[in-house]
Amino acid sequence: MHFATSTLLALAGMASAQTVHVVSVSGEGDWKLKFSPDNIKAPVGDMVQFQFRAGNHSVVQSSFDSPCAPMAQAAGSNSTGFYSGYMDVAASEAMGMIPTYTVMVQDEKPMWVYCSQGKHCQAGMSMVINENPTANASRTLDAYRQAASAVPASSAGGDTSAGDAGTTTPDTGAGGSTGGDSTSGGSTSGGSTSGGDSTSGGDSTSGDDSTSGGSTSGGSTATPAGDTDASTSSSPVQVAGASSVAVSSSMGLIGLAAAFFLL
């Protein structure tokens, strides 16, 4: 009985501890062709949910050494990284929703992310999860963007099943959030909502490489995990369901039910 009670308490704690970090993908005015925030810290096990706010964009994981190209194209890579497919915001807005793509953080290694639409990556539409300039001062978001600006063309690709596509209500907001914000819509296996890699004419590129949301590359307090080359870069694991901000609660309920069975 004591063991079962302890198990219940542990599972309840796990269910409430998971955090979802919300990143807005593009927007209007000054937020066009930017991720907001564009430099975040996300511990192992946390979720990062990309919420597509305007236009037709994608999120693709790359290596630092090969900006604007999916992980699979990086020399020596043993990972495909994640790829959302192109997310057309207008189609979801007609239903009062916005498209989302959610991945789970598997380790503390830096994850470099860009939009593969047109030359958005070259124009500075990129971000980093768990930047670590303490381990390598030359591997910063500013340095990534500088290298990206010289890339002739972006390419799409990666593992769409490494994350989950879904929808959420537009008032969820950007920034870090906990499991209190629920998303709606059924879960999709595979995560891609786009067919093909064609570009959309709706988004013009911009020449500025400024960061959004007030964050600066190199200014974050990183954990001493060390940056790595493409062969050891981080890969997300697949998460269950489009309602990703409620994943921890669902897992907790299943665990609680199992624990009650042991009583």
C-alpha cells in the first residue's frame, strides 16, 4: 500500500512538471520572417511547440556547419532531424485555429532551426534551442546567420514523424508555457501538413538579420553540455498527439490509473 501511494505521488509530480516552450513562427510587421523567441533554453524532456502565425513557413533542423540545409544533408550526419512541412496559416485561420508543430527535447545539445521557404533562412529566419557559447564561443546564433546569408539556396527535408502537427487557438501566445494551455484537433502521425516543397509567393524576404523578442545570441546562460558537429547533433523524439501541451497530463493520468490498479 505504501509503495502504491509513493508511486502515485511520483507520477503526479511527473505529470505536472513538464513544460511546453511556445515559439511563434513569423507574424505581421516587425515580426515578419522571424522566430519569437529565437534563442531559448529547454531542458531534456520539455516540449517545444512552433505556432505558425502568418504566411506559409516551415521549421527544419540543421547542423551549425550546414545552415539552411536539413540534418540529413550534413557531412557525417547520422540523424535526419525534424521537419514540419510547409504550414499554410490561412487555411487554419479560416477555422479559427493556427497550425502547430511540436517536438520533444532529447538532450542538451544545441538545435539549429530555420525556415526553408524561399530565401527566408538567408534573410535571418532561424533560431537556436540550447545555444552553448560557453563550450564553443564561435557557435552562436549570430554566427549561424552570418554563414546562412551566404548560402545560395535553402533546402527542405527531414523527418516529419520526429514531431507532431496539430492546431491550437490563436490566443495561446508566445513564450514559455506550462501544461495549462490545451490545443485542439486530432493528432496526426507523421507531422507533415504539406505536400511537396514548393514555395509560396506570399512572403517576401527581408535583408535584416536582427533577432526577435529581445534575445541575443551569445547572451544566454548555457549549461556546459558542449556543441557538436553534425554527426552528434541533437534529434527530437516523436511525441504523442497534436494536443502536445496536454501530453504530460495524459501520460500522468495513464500512470495514475496503472498505480490504482496496483492498490
